[in-house]
Amino acid sequence: MTVNEYEASLIIKSGAEQLLSSSSDPRSDEGYAALKVNISAALELIAESLANFEAGISAPSRSTGWVQDLRRVADDLREN
């Protein structure tokens, strides 16, 4: 199965909505460490994707700062 970047972004959004929904009534804190690792990895991949898009655009963009911020948050999640 191949998807384009727009379709992939919809999958990410849908997953985030599902995570929000499930976290509103957490059953326990079991798995919280793994959840942070998964979110951290997802943020790293999103940052890399934004950097890839930034590299393909000749116009200046705010994505560079967002990439740095996403990577900082991903690092914080892994460390805590």
C-alpha cells in the first residue's frame, strides 16, 4: 500500500484523534513509558518529514523552527 503525503497526514491526524479519545478515560498508567517512546518516535519522524519538505521549497518557511521544536519535545519525552 502506498499513500501520498496528504493521505499520510490524514492517517497521523486520525491516530492523534484516537489517542486523545482513549486518553480521556485511561484505564491505567501501564504502558505510559511505551506511549512516550512511541510519541517521541512519531515526533522525530514528523520533524524529519517537515525538514524534507523544507528542503524541497525555495521560499523561506517557518518549518525550520518547528522541526527544532518537535525534536526538542521528542527528546524531552524520551528523557522523562
